[in-house]
Amino acid sequence: MSLPHELHFLLDRSGALIAFQTTGASWAAVLAFSSEARAQEFVRQSKLDAAEIAAINTGDADAVGELVRSVKRRAIRNLLLDLDYATGRGIAIDFLGDALGPERACQLAAPSKVVQ
């Protein structure tokens, strides 16, 4: 899969990005979706109290770099794209410096939790 033109992120009521942490893991992944519809479906399935959905253009290297630098400070190791809440399937995209790096299919084991 190649990166979508835009990444859609879930934000909490304070405007912070919402991350996903597998139970027992010391790190988290920032949730991102390839479309607003996918983000809304995740919110519906997970019953998450997300306040808003924000998007960035994946072609904007400065915006992507700023995002990666800001989330790395919060013990966030990668981006989890199009996580299906029901099945735990998604695409993990590691950070490579201040950019998005390699993509790989991932299967999360339950239980997991959404963190802010």
C-alpha cells in the first residue's frame, strides 16, 4: 500500500492526537486513517469520544516532519493506519528520522486500549 494523499487523525476535546496502545506495551502508535469515513467508522465501532478529525497532506514534508517530531516526544513509535477496531488489522508505518518510513501489515491482539 502506498500512503494516501491525506492522513486523518482523531483529536480529543483538548485538541491532542489520540494514540493506540497495545496492552503491556511501553509505546503507543498514533492513529491515522486514509479517509474521514474510515476515521468516523473507527470512532463508531470503538465508542471513542473523539471531538474532531484533522487531516494533513502526506506530500507536505514540513507538516509530516513536525507531526513526527511532536509525537516522538510522547513515546509514540509509529503511525497505525486504518486500524480496524473489530479485527485489529491495520498498517504500521514506522518513523524514519522525521519522516514516515516503511509500511507493514500488522495484526494487534486484544485487548488493547486507546490512549490520549
